[in-house]
Amino acid sequence: MLNLTIENKHRHLFRAPPLPQLSTSSITTDQRVSLLMSIRAIKQFIRLICLLFISLQCSAFPTYMTSEHKAPSSEKINNWLKLANNNNADAQFELGIAYQEGNGVTKDLDQARHWYKKAADAGITGAQNNLGCLLIESDSGPEKITEGVSLLEKAAKANSVHAQMNLAELLIDGTRVKRDYKKAFNWSLKAAELSNDPEAQYMLGILYEQGAGTETDYAKAADFFTLAS
């Protein structure tokens, strides 16, 4: 009897109905073949449901890095502008956040991308992450997505947990980049090793539970679910 149980973080249970108990002693060869094909189709359907479940549970893209300055004064903004125009990468990053969020200035995504680009070119991983997400979210075509993913990869390789998790979520979702559970697992594991990020721990729990990108391991899944809770 096949009885699949999938549990999400809200503890809602979804159960596939059990297969009927059939006696195979009196069925023909053709009927046996038909039965085996039906079972294979059911297994494939269940696998698709599991993969859809993973995508729904793990998709939180994008995650932006935000500023510690919740309400910068006009004086602070002007100071950042002076510093940014003198190639201060930290000030450029702060201005990017301010313009993206409309925090202390009028929201302007063009200005946000402008300052993020300067800070990203200077090696600020937060700017690389945020600009990468903006480019991917802009839906301006495959070239912008490729550019955005490249920025996320650069930040992720420099140990940005935000970028690592954004890449993992993109690779699981599979709508903007080719789905790759193994790469998603590797980025999630790296993020979990670098931090105690509960999102990374929860994602690893799901991937271990479903055997996506790694071998199924219920013990490790339980460990990561516990860490994330």
C-alpha cells in the first residue's frame, strides 16, 4: 500500500489515497502491464507533487539587504551623496537602499540601480545582491536575468548568505533559471554553515526530507527542522 504524507511548516497534511488491494493471481499479462504502467504513472505524479511542494515551500525570492538607518535625515542623505560622489562605496550602497525603499528620499529604482552598480563594482556584496535581485525582478529579458544571477553568484562566492539563499530559491523555483536541486542544496548548505539562518535550515530540512539534490535522510531533515524552529 502506497501512502504519501507531505507536511509543510504549518503542519497541514496532504495525503494521497492508498492504492487498491488487487489480487494478481487471475489477471492476464496485458492486465499486469497495464497495472504496472498505472503504478508508474501514479509514482511520477506523486514525484511532481513533491517537487511542486518544495518549490512552494522554499520560494521566498528576493531577499534584500537593508540598512540600519531606518529613517535617515536629510543631513544624512546629503552626507552620503557627498561621500558617494567621492567614490565611497559604503555611502553608495546606503544611497541605493534609500532610493529603493524611498527612505529619506523619493523612491527611485533607477537611482537605486545607479548607486548599487557603483557599490557593486567596488566589491560591496550587499550591493551585488540587491542589484542582482532588482535586475532579475525587472522582467527585462534573459540578458538582465543572466546579469542579475552573475551578481548573485559573485556575492555568494564572497560568503553573502543573502545571495546564497536567493540563488537557492531561484534554482528551486526554476522559472527564471534552470531548476537545479543539487546546486540549490549546495548553496543552502553553505548558507547554513556560515550562519544560523533559519530559512537555510528549513530549506535543507525539506530537501533532505524529499531527497531533492541530495540523498533522502529523514534524521538530518528532522535535525534541520528542529534548528529552524
